Amino acid sequence: MTTQVRTEPITVNLGPQHPSTHGVFRMRVTFDGEEIIDVEPIFGYLHRGSEKLAEERTYVQVVTLTDRMDYVGSMLNNQAYMLAVEKLAGVEPSPRGVWLRMIASELQRIASHLVAVGFLIQDLGAWGTPLIYTMREREKILDLFEMLCGARITNSYLRPGGVFMDAPEEFWPAMNAVLDELPPRIDDLDDLLTDNDIIFSRTKGVSVLTPEQMLDASITGPMLRAAGVDWDLRHRDPYDYYDQVTFERPLHTAGDNFARYWVRVQEMRESIKIVRQCEKLIEPGPVRPDHDDVPWLLRPPVGDAYAAIEHSKGELGFYLVSDGSISPYRCHVRAPSLINLTLLREMLVGELLADMFVSFGSVDINMGEVDR
Amino acid sequence: MIGLGLLKAMKVTLKNALKAPFTIQYPDRKVGIIGAAKNEGKSTVGLMATQPVTAAKAALSMYSVPVNIPQNRRFRGNEFTWYEDRCTGCASCAKYCPLGIIEIVTSPGGFDVQEGESYAIDKFDIDIGRCMFCGLCVEACPYDALHMGSQFERSKYERDALVIPVDELRQALRQPSSWFRPQFEERDYDPFRDGPEDDHYKTGRHEMPDQETLDQRWVEDR
């Protein structure tokens, strides 16, 4: 004889001070047993008003704000902002500066993907070891950034038309050493995780998103490529000198957590290839335009400009409106983290409690960028 | 096949388990008797004979030696290096600071090696409690008077103590970082290796103008 147990859904507040939410993010989740039946994401706990602050700073001073938006991808943020400023002010960038910022941003992409992979595995419950492996490699890239610009996280390396200072002599051998060391380490990561049955059973077929769903929600980046849509701004709409380098775009068709992880690991290898090509193509010369051409107090003509790059998380765009003064009239950021989170409900409903933070981590969000 | 992937993963774990740890102990690390003897400048036997308490401590791994982590020379440190002889009091740094944390008060009647007669600096306060070390003030300085420093162990217990007043800047250890100062890299100056640089003539991008030029400028200005 079976007894009927009466159950009812329970609503749990997760966050904002939850160690697994990658920052201060709050979800109001309704569970039926262990199954998620409703998710309500609540943003805004890390809102610092970066867009508003940009309106009272000069165009160069805003660089320091972009560092703090996505703090694991500062170089990429700088690059997107500088492209927008150059478009707005009609600045012709210096070739060596552009190559240097491509090198810097590709290194930053590797570092950012390392963080994404490491924390995804940590969310799976592998406390420590894989995360420390990825952090060890990221540390070496941050050391390179310290050589370039004296800071590890808040770089502020780029300036309108190039970079603020040429790379020091010791940078190139150090970079080559890191690039030689990275592929075996990524292979190690592959051996450790990609063929791992535990990872398979935890991530395959979990939180599947179809390409149609993602295109409707304008999701970009590794999430979209994990579902088989070949959309990479470096290839589709080349900015800087990405049309002069060749690289492959790893695609996966599953669209689940494992595919997102797999695409990130493969993209690291492609980034290494791009850095190597940049190193061959770079030529001596000035790293930023003359002070007479690009003064420190830029006064772009009245108008607006939008420039977007392929950030490690998706399409990062800066929309700047100028009223002819020394500071932007309006600065809007199209943040990939925020827009990639819009399908969180579709991803999580029907999944289990244990998979919730794995799916959440596989989006690779950064709360500094979500709330800005 | 189920299990093969796990074996591959275990291989990686084993490979890394046999390696030395890459963790850097900071600010000090524990050493044994041999390390303690090296730090005290004695042989191991000598240490045990002369300082038995220290040797015993080291044997119980209670003895630690400080660890210095060398930074790169462009490192943007937690204090500023300022050469008063070079500063004209133009306040470009204060205008260029995104946070407005530099306070400058000047009065007529000073002298500097760049322009000859100029303003005297009465107040040059930097509130590093609010500073984000972007280095834009250093980039803005047209006379290479302000440099990023290279120190970083400078935490304080009070917020007020984080404001660097001008007197402290005058007496501070001058160990400038080469952030936005290519002249340092041209002559291969490394603050962590070469120590303080007190000679303000060596820190500029430009040659110092001779007395005749300075006099001529003085005439032209009037």
C-alpha cells in the first residue's frame, strides 16, 4: 500500500550574497522537490552608474571606467571603447598600436576563457584543483600585462589611436615562453575534463538552448557558437586587423553546458594562433598618433558612433554620442553578459537544483558588466 | 568507453601532484634549519651551537623569512614620486585626474629647472585612499615631475593617513616606476634593481635648458 505524500513548491531566494553567483546576483527560484519550476533573475546589486559617470569625464578618462565593467576582460573592454572613440573622432590609428592591442586583447581572451572554464568546473563541485590549474595559467598572462602596462586587472592600456607605450623588450621573449607553455597546459585541461565521464554526465544535455531561441534573444559569443551558429564578429565584421590573420571558429552543435565549455577551450587555441600571427606581422613604428593629431582633450564633431567587438563573452558594443564637447553626451554599453542572461529562465526551468549554478556559470557572466 | 576518460584525468592529476607547488608564500615563508642558517648568515652547525633557540624554532617550522616579490618596472605602485625641482605647478595632473584627488596650491616666487622662474608649491596633496592608480596624472605631466612609485606595502589603519601631504612627498623614497617614462627604459633603469633615483636631472625626457636660454625666456615673458 502506498501513501500519498502531499508536496508543494517552495520559493528560495538565492543571492545576492551567495558564493556561487559569480558576484552579487539574486535569483528567486521556485522548486518542486529538486526540480526548478520558476526562476526570476533580479539584477542591479552592483550598479555603479558607469554610463552616467562617463558623461562627466573626458574621452580618455572613460578608459578607466571600462576597465571596471568586465574585470576579467579589461583589455577587450578598452579595445571596444577605443574603436568607438576612433570612429566618433575620425582618428586614424597607428598600425603598431593596433597590432599591440590585438595581441593584448587575444591574451586577455585566453585569460577570460580560463576563468570561465575554471569556475564552471568549480560549480560542478570540483573544488580547487581544476580552478587552480586554470588560474595558474591566467597568472602568467597577467604577468605579461604587468610588463605591458604596470597593472594586472585594471589595465587602462589603450589610448585613442593605439596604446600608451610600446611593449618593453623583455615582453616578447616572455610572451613566447607563455605561448609555448600554454598548448600543453590546455591539452592537460582537455585530458582532465573534456573526456571525463563525470563531466559528461553532469553537463551533456543540460540547459539546452536552440539557435532560434538564442537568435531571438540576440545572444552572442561562445554560447551561440556552441549551438552551431557561425557568428563571430572578428570574422563577420572584422575590426582592427582581424582580416589579415587567419583563424578557425570552433563550432559545436549541442547547445548544452558541455558545448559551451568545449567551445571556450578550443577558442583558447585559436587565440594563441592569432597572437603568433600578430607577432610576425607587427612592424616597428609609433604606437599612437602624434599629439597634434590626437590631443589628450579630444573634441569629436557632433554625431554618434557604435563600435562592437567580439568579446570573450559575446558582442561588446559602445555607443557614444558627442555634442562637440570634451566628454561624451551619452555613453551606452551593449554588455554581452547582461544580454546572455536574458534566457536564464528558459535554461533553468525543468533542470535540477544541482545543475542550476553550472548552467549559470556556463553563460560566463561577469556581474561588473551585467550591472555596470 | 566508460572509465578511460577518468584514467586520463587521473594521469594529469598524478603528473601535477609530483611537481613542486607553484604557490608563492607571502609576506613570509617558513623555512627549516638550513634555510634559517642561511638567513642568519651562519652554517647549520654554527646556528645550532650559537642560537639553539632559533635552531629549535626552525626545526619545528616556526621560523620564517620575508619574501620579496619583484614587480615589473612599469608597475604602478601605491605612492607617487615627485621632483619638486622639476615641477612648475601647472596643475595638469590635477586637471587630468578622473577622480580629482590631487590638490595643488601655488604662490608666485618659485624656481624650477624647466622654466626658470615659476610658482612655488605650497600644497600638493594626493589622496591615495581614493586613487585608482590609472596613471593619467603621470601621463599628463609635461615636465616629468610626477612619476608613479614602485612601493606597494603601504596599507594604513586610518583613512586620513592615506592622504600624502606635500612634505611627505618631498621626503619620500624616490623610486619611480617607468610607467609612461620611456627615458627610464632607454637607460635601463629598474626601480626594484637599481634603488632610489634622487637626481632629478636624470628623470626628464628633455635636456635641461642652459642658463642663457632660461634668461632669454625670462626676457621674452616680459
